[in-house]
Amino acid sequence: MQRVFSGIQPSGIPTLGNYLGAIRNWVPLQDTHDAIYCVVDLHAITVWQDPKELQAQTREMAAALIACGLDPARCILFVQSHVHAHARLAWIFNCVARLGWLNRMTQFKDKAGKDREAASAGLYVYPNLMAADILAYRATLVPVGDDQKQHLELANDIAEKFNHDYGVPGFFPRIEPLIQGVAARVMSLRDGTKKMSKSDPSDQSRINLTDDRDTIALKIRRAKTDPEPLPEQVGGLESRPEARNLVGILAAVTGTTPDAVLREHGGKGFGSFKEVLVEALVGHLSPIQAEMTRLLGDPGALDAALRQGAARAAAIADPIVTEAERVVGFLPR
Ligand code: TYM
């Protein structure tokens, strides 16, 4: 069975973008693939995280993933720092990846902002750790949103260079991104050219999976739009990024296509369209929220599930990374 790996940072509450672009697509893969999912706390600390909040957010993220449909009995779900193989392999990859490759990463440029000198070294080598996450399991399929594509190309470059330099063809496999659906890139509610992000300073820019009805209604009503009514066809969404985003979100949440949404709502103004969108979002998210609250009511059970997940993950990754260390020439422990 093909092995799938994906991860999500516990750097805030998961957003509708995380859900529609990634998490939701992880659920069916549990039944068709050998699926491994990880809350990546090592990645989260590449930018400052308050320690108490990081702990709470790591649990919340795990609860959100289970509430969205990940089942620790049907997939491996764990926290990255609990499996040391990730950091061990990441170090080796820090020595395989070239500075020139990392310099091309657009996410580093975005996240580091203007004051690049003040960014952490961890943020710079972030993609090497991501490659280690996947290749420590020899996973070959990685379901992600569109923004992760460049990192996955780099992971393939790292695998290829490792295999070549150490003369071990095929030691690490090629990985393939799985970027699915109309919502592979959900945009900010305040600016249709920026992606929706859990770390955006404006809470108004995103829908959090935990937002209640009133908050969702307020954010959608205030979402930026243009003065024109909705077009009758998707072609009419060109150069209207905010309209395209809201249509895409409704299509994704109701399981249809932008075409079908416009057949129903084309010609309407945004006022009535937004009310439909609010109802769809509330209907979709409230069962997830109820389940999340239930899971967070028993942190002991949640932690136990994560510990078990980590043990199962380590059983796969440890032998692979130990073999990689032997290939590199480290003396066996
Ligand atoms: P993170 O935590 O930023 O996001 C988790 C997943 O959500 C997707 N995503 C989106 N999809 C659509 N629209 C959006 N606005 C949006 N925002 C986020 C992301 O593409 C991602 O799939 N580097 C990764 C975490 C990671 C990882 C890995 C992923 C670490 N190791 C190994 C895959 C494999 C990240 O920052 O995700």
C-alpha cells in the first residue's frame, strides 16, 4: 500500500484554508493508503511561540484533526517532537541541501519579511526538516495545499542528491504532491491575493475552525468583495479574486463546483450570497466544533492516543533513519 505523509503546524487554530486545502483530503486516504499524519511542533518554533500556548495549541490541533475525521485507529497520528528520527534525519539533510536551493524558497522570503537577518536559522532550513518528515517514512504521496509545492520539489532534490552522493540509488524514493480540489488555495477574506493563514495578524482575514455562528457571520459579511453582482460563469471571476475565493469556498464546503455555484447564484448581489455561505459554513463546522470540545474535555485520553501514535511512527522511522546514518558513515550505536 502506498504510504502517505502530511503535517500541520500547531502555530494557531486551524483555518478554513487548512481544512479545505489539506485536512479534509487526508480523511479518505486513511482507508486507501498507509496514512501518517503529524502535528509539526518542531516546525512551529521556527517562529516564536509562547511555550504555554504551544502546548495548548498542539493538543487543540490534534483534537481538531480527530474531529475532522482522522481516526487514530485507521491512521498514525502523532506529534513531531515525540519521534526523534525527524530531527536526526533533518540534520543530515541540512548537510545535503545547498544554500542556493534554500535561497530560492519563496515561503522563507514571505515569512522572514524585510528583516531577513533577524529570522531564525530554523526558519531558513525549515524545508530540510519537512523533507526529513516525509523521507523518514519513505512516504511517496504528500497531500498538501498549493503553497507547499516548492518545498516538496526541494525534498525531491535532497533525496536525489543523497542517493547520488552516497551511491545508494533508490534509498529515498521520489515523492509526489497531492494537491486537490477547488480549495487548494483559500485566500484571505481581507485581500483576495493573499492566502488565508493562521498566522495573519488580522483575525478578520480568516475563518477559524472554532469560530461560532456570530463570528463567522460577521467575518463573511465584512469579507472584501467588489460592487458587481456575481457572474453567471466562472470566466467572469477572472480578475475578481475576492469573488472567486468566496465562490470556491462555497463550492468546496457544499461538495460541488464553482460552475454549479454560479448556475445557482449568478446574477445575485453579495448580500444574499454571503448569507447562503454563512449557513453552509456554520452547518459544516458546528459538528466538528462539538467533537473538538468533547475531545478536549479529556486531555489524558488525547495524550495517550498521541503517545501511541508516536510509538507506531517511531517503529517505522527509526530503522530507516538508522540505515541512513549507517550510509553516511556514523559508527553504529
Ligand atoms: P501549515 O501548517 O502551514 O498548513 C497545513 C496544510 O494546510 C495547507 N494550507 C492551505 N491550503 C489551502 N489554502 C490555504 N489558505 C492554506 N493554508 C494552509 C498547507 O498547504 C498544508 O498542507 N510546511 C507545512 C507543514 C509540514 C508538512 C510536512 C506538510 C511540515 N512537514 C511534511 C507535508 C509534509 C506547513 O507549514 O503547513
